[in-house]
Amino acid sequence: MRNSHPARLSANSPAGTGGRSGGGDTAFISLRNVDKYFGDFQALDDVSLDIGLGQKIVICGPSGSGKSTLIRCINRLETHDRGAISIDGVALDDGAAARGVLRNNVGMVFQQFNLFPHLSILENLTLGPVRARGLDPQKARELAEYYLERVKIPEQIDKYPHQLSGGQQQRVAIARALCMEPRIMLFDEPTSALDPEMIAEVLEVIEELAGSGMTMICVTHEMGFAGHVADQMVFMDNGRIVEMAPPDTFFSKPESERCRTFLQQILRH
Amino acid sequence: MSFRRLISLSTLFLALLFLGGCSGNWGWYVVNPSTPAGQRNLMFLLDGLYYTIALSVTAILISIILGLLVALPGLASQRPARVVNRVYVELVRAVPILVLILWVYYGLPQVADISISVFWAGVLALAISDSAFQAEIFRAGIQSIDRGQHEAAHSISLSYVDKMRYVILPQAIKRILPALGNQLVYMLKMSSLVSVIGMEELTRRANELVVTEYRPLEIYTVLVLEYLVLILVVSAAVRWFEMRMGAADKR
């Protein structure tokens, strides 16, 4: 996917230059003993997790278990209180190096889409590439057209977010994240705010993205989708990672009682 | 709709005045446009309009910029920045505009060892005074924008300045437009206070004419009408502008 892109080679993107730890055995994202508090409430409790390039992780768990907080810490929407998070060997802190590594590597899709309502779809997609990556507007437009094509709504480019259905808006949000050409995509319950008939079209786009080799961390309750896509399933409860296993083991014989109960509840209907 | 109301209000007001004029206590001759003297007086009064508008518009533009600069630290997560914002807003709001005008005109040149014209002293005092209110308006407007917009801007790595410029402020300004319109009307009225330091705007002109013609009732009535018409026109324009923005929103 990255090589097939027209603007890719000429794009003035630091991601194109070498010096990367590519795939292999070293973790691309690494969390070590991460704690996060909101006041007195401990949202993350000693979380450690390694994710290699190309891996797809699906996180599930009851609400308030820290799933969203975990992925929000990975792109520093939340700052962790203890422990260490690093991406591509760069520790996430307030420094410029961390900002650079986030800009070049991490895209995010939100539950509520969070498109910019006053900007057209095209402007939504090109704002980041032009302002944060320094691409010239023509290149950014090509990029936007390319990714809108990939999320299957090229014809919506000149519309405004409110003119689109929820499923279309979420696909635009995915395209917006992709226009930054990240190596990791974070999905925070991407289908939870959607009407049932629109869930499939969004999941389909995410599955195709997974098929193209994108590294992904996805918080979702769509277990069918998780079974197709995930390399590893993660179950969280009370801020801790309780269980982590490949999907077949995870669904057939979960080790912990809590995970078993959760799966029973969620898969019952 | 508002234009029709403006006309009917003004006519009603004028009709009442002329009825009063019939009783003999009124001396409309001072502003009677059919006599050369009355015409001269009327033009003298209307001439003040230029400075009233120039003063208000310049002051409101400066106060919007100043207000935004004061509002931003008020939204920061660092406490010292918020303290700066609070202190500025509380201090400036506590000073009466008239006092600020006098201090800027007579006091500031001595303190800062500069000379300042009446016009710029008036603009500065009005702008400073209004900036505290503008800052509060901006703060409320920016705070009303959903957190998800900030997070989305963060997720595509926009800098703080880009986030404000391209994402947050365009949405916030649309929401605070009615409040900004109110401030403009307020400013037009407050600009009358600058007459005390000799600014030749509407109120000063009226005062000067009263001194030479000894007809305060008629001249101040004209002054009231001048402000009334000015402000009704501005309010109507603001409402029209808002409606247009609203229509653009529903696009």
C-alpha cells in the first residue's frame, strides 16, 4: 500500500527516510509497567504490552476497564503517570522527538468521528498533510483522492461532514488518519456510534486496511470482526491486561474467569 | 423586518417631538434644514458621525485581537497562565470606562513619556476596557467547542497555533458572533464618553452647539436620534450577517 501510492516517493515525509527498526523481533510499540490515574481513579495498572510492525491487536473489556485510555496514551492524548511507552525506540514524553515520532507513525480514529464540521471532506483530509507534514496542496489533494478511493467514497470529496451518513463520516475519518501515512492505526471503538446498518461498511474498510499490512490497535466489541482481523486479542479489566491470546485460543478457551464471563455476556446474542 | 421596525420607531419618535414643538416651548429652528443656519447646525452635528464610527470600529478591532490574546492563556492547562488571564480581566473590568479614558489621555503620556492624540487615547481606552469582555466571550466560545475537535487536531499532529487557526477558532467565532455584535453596539454608545477629552464625535459636537445656540432640548434630541438610527442600522446589519452565516451553516 505504501509503495503503491503516487505521492509517496516525492512526498517530503520523514517516514520515507531510513533508520527504522523494521518488523522482526523488536517491538515497534512498547509499553512497560504503565500506570495512569484520573485523580484517585487508576485507569491503567501496570500495563505492559509489545506490538511489532504489522501486528493487529484487538482490545476488549467492560467499559471503564482502561481500553480507550490505553490507546489514548499511545498517541499522547493522555499522558501516562508511571512506566514507559516507546514507539520505534523513541520514548513518549513532552519532547520534540516524541512529537516527531507520533506525527510520522500514529493515526487515530475516534468513536465520534470528530471530523471538522466547518471544512469540506477534502479540507478535512489535507489539513494535516499540508500543515503538519509540509506537503504542498496539490500533493495533499492527490493523497486525499487516493485514500478516499480506498475507503470507497471518492465522490464525496467536495461535501461537508454533515451531508454524509455516519458510516461515510467514519470512513472519511479513517481516510483523514491515513493521509498522514502512519505506520500504526489506533481505533477507539470505531463502530460504537454507528447505526447497525452502517457498521459493516466501516468494518470492511478496516479489514482491508488490516489485509494491506497496517499495524493496528483496535478497541471494539465486534467480536466477529476481531476474530478475522486480530493476531492477538487483549482482554482488560480494572486497568489491567487480564488475558492476551491469539483469537482462536482466546475465544475457545479463555483462561481467566472474568474474561470467560465477559465473552459469554457479549456473545450471548 | 428590522428595517421596517426601525422606520416606524423613528417616525413615531419624530412625530411625538413635533407635536411637542407645536406647544411653543420647542425651537426647532436651530436644526431646521430649510434655513441656512439650521442646515449648517445640522451638518455640524452629523459631522461627528465620522469620528464616532471611526473610533468605535478601530477600538473594537483592537479589542477583539487583545481579547483573543487574553483569552488564550485563560484556556491553558498551566495555572500561571490562567492567573494572568484572571488578573487582567478582573482589573480591567473594575475600571469605569470614563476613568480609563481620562487616565489614558492625561496620565499615560506622563507615565510612558509619549504624546498621544485624542483619537488614539480614546481608541486605546475603549479597546482596553472592551478587551476584558471580549476575552470572556472568546473563552466561552472556545470552551464550547467539543473536546473531540482538539483531539482530532492532535491526532493529525497540528501545532497549537494551527489547531486554533484552522480548527477551533473558525468554529468558535461563528458561535460568538451574536455576542461580538452586541459588543459593537455597546462600543458605539460608549464612544460618546470620549467627548470629555475633546474628541469631535457626535456627543462633543452636540455639546459645542448647545453652548453657542442655547437650545439643549432640540440639539440633544437630535443627538438621541443620531445614536438611535446608527445603532438600529448596525443591529440590523449584525442580524443580517448572522442570518447569512446561519444559512451558510445549513449548506
